[in-house]
Amino acid sequence: RTIGTPENYQFIRTKNIDREINGKLWDNITLSEKENYVIDALRIIEPSVERIAFIEESPRERTAVVKLKSNSTVLPLKSMGDGINRILTIILALVNSDNGFLLIDEFENGLHYSVQEKLWKIIFALSEKLNVQVFATTHSEDCILGFENILNDKETQLEGKLIRLELISGYVRQVEFNADELKIANAENIETR
């Protein structure tokens, strides 16, 4: 896989959802097929999402709004919970990282464990399609399990690995787990966080 210049990257912080940055990232993909990637990802949490737009709330702030199927009311996405807003931030950053990198700090923040595996599936598919290398940090066993389940999916040939950092006698050591090793580690309850 060929990766682009270091300038082509997005970084998602642990908790901060910068709605103004999201609006700019949305503008970058407006009227492209990437809009559909974002909508499909939002459907992990709300299957009836039909459309999304960003509207100006004040001169300095734009907010995401969604139209749901069979509902004429436009709803602010921020009223639908942290999870769907976190997914929006992650996927907008991913689809704006063509031939580059996506860095996600504390992947699981704001995401219920039941949606993490579904999000990993979308991330793997889009990162392959758009040639994006993804780096994510986590302390969550659920997040690692979801990652491992998608990494070991028999239907696809995916590339990925987990790197655990250990502090031993003042030195940081890395321990790498490929797909098979990660599957065994999870089955045997070996610490991977």
C-alpha cells in the first residue's frame, strides 16, 4: 500500500468534537459519493438517517442536522447522543484522509460497545478503498475484541495489527499481535490493552 504525504492526515482527539471542523470536512465531500459513506456510518446507530447537512447556528458555528425517513422534521445531530456524533467525527475525518493517515485517540469514547465492531468494519472497508492508514488508541477490551473480530473476518482479507505498549523498568516496549495472535490472546484472556 502506498501512503501519501505526511501533510494528508486527520487527528481525532479523545473527547473534543469540533463541530466547525466537521462542517469544513463535510464541505470537502459535498455532492460526492463520500456523503453516502458518512450516512451509512450514521445508520449504525440510527438506521433511519436519510440525509445530513450543516447549518449555521451563529456566525461562527455550524451544526449537523439530519433528516430521518418518514419524518419531516429536521433534527440536530447533537440531540441524538454522543455515539452518533463520535461516528460522524471519525468517518468525516476518514473520508478526508485519502492516501494519508487517520489518528484516533481513545477510539471507544462515546461509543457503546455494541456499535464498535460495526464501526471497525466500516473503517476497514473505507480505509482500504481510500488508501488510509489508521492508528487508534484504546484501553477498552470491547474495542479490541471488535477490532479482532473484523480483522479475522473470513470473508475479507484485511491488514491490521494491535500494538501493545508496556512500561518495563522505565523503558517502553512494544508487543505486536497479528490477526491470529490477537484471536488467541482474546480467547485465552491474555492482556492486550
